[in-house]
Amino acid sequence: MALLCSQVCSEFSAEVTDPLVISHVWRASELAVSRDVSCSSGYSLLDGELPGAGWPRSSLIELLVQQSGIGELQLLKPLLAKLSNKQRIVLVQPPYIPHSLAFKIWGIDVNRLIWVRAPSTGDALWTTEQILKNGSCGAVVFWQNHIRSDSLRRLNLAAQGAETWFWLIRPMACASEASPASLRLGVRPAMGGVHVEVLKRRGPVSDKTLYIPLADMPTGRHPVHHENAPAINFIPAAVTARNAPPVLV
């Protein structure tokens, strides 16, 4: 009897632990299949490296940028434009003034675009957490340089309980810090687009550097004769540019 039980248990164990037999067993060499809703980023090359083939909803996504304004918002443009047809989009603490005309050109409904400028880091964190918990917005994009680990965990928990896409944009220097985010991407400027590295995801480690072309990014330098033109020809434009506040595009 004992021998029979041993044989049955052995056969059952072999059957259960064989990943080739159980189709729902995830292996570390494969991208995880997320049960959460995901939506295409609009860039097939990037989708191919993301679990669920797109941006995951109800999750903390970190974009670690070399410098603000290098095209990180344009990377989100396809999904933001889609969501703005029916839902509100919130920008919390953007480093520059959002350019409404650029958003219109991108197909984003500016009437559903909310710009939040909090007086302090604590207020910005609290505001973002409340927006996520409220669940009334389709997407939240939050720029913040320094966040404590406990605040990151609170934002992650708030995101998991919301039907909202949530991106946290931080400096590239934060890549060495621990984070509860399920997806972390490094974003660097490139001619005519951006370079994207997958720093963390649910799946195998990626050593690829993806080049994502962005239609509105400059593709080259001005001709030399423009750079060396007499300064007097550019005095009015230079004065205007110096006095104008920077904008986020």
C-alpha cells in the first residue's frame, strides 16, 4: 500500500511540476502574460518588449529620463490621445508649462487635460494618490525628482486599485534605487526620436536599446550657414525666446 501511494505521488508530482504539461506555468525566460488590462503604446517595437504587448493599466510605470523634455510625453502620445476622447488626463508637476497647441496637434482633447501644480513635494504626492484612488481619470503623468520608498509604495498601491494608467517620470540617476514598479524604462534623447531601455519588467532581462522614432522630434542640425549667420538678423527672435517661458512638448 505504501509503495502504491509512493508511485502515485511520484507520478502526480512529475505531472504537476512539468512546465511543458501545464500551459499556465510562467517561465523566467518568457515575458509574463499580465491579467491586467494593457493598451498598445502605438510603437510596435516597444510593444514587443512589454508584457501584455502594451502599457499596463492599474500599475506603476516608471520612465527614467536623462533630461526632462526629451520626448517622454510623445512616447505616451498615442495612448493619451485615445484616452482623452472619453476620459480626463492629468499632468502633475510637469517641469515646464504644457503647450496646449502641441496637445491639440497630437489629437489630445485639451478640454479633458488637467494641469496640477502643487506648492510642495508632499502636496504633489498626496494629490496624485487621491487622483488615483478617486478613479475619475484615464491617465496620470507625474514628474518628481526625489521620492522616498514609502511614498513609492503608497503610489504603487493606489495605482493597483485604480483603473488608470499611471506613469512616474524621474531622473535617470534613480535607476539604481529600488522600486515597486512592475515596469521601468530608461529614456535617452536620440536624433529624430528617443532610445529606450527596459530596465525592469516581468520577464527576462533585456539588453536591447530600442530606437523609437518620434515624428515631432528634430532629425538633424541646422545648416552651418544658418549657425554662422550675422547675429543682428536673429536679435528679435533671440530676445523673444529668452523672455518666453519654456514649454513642455
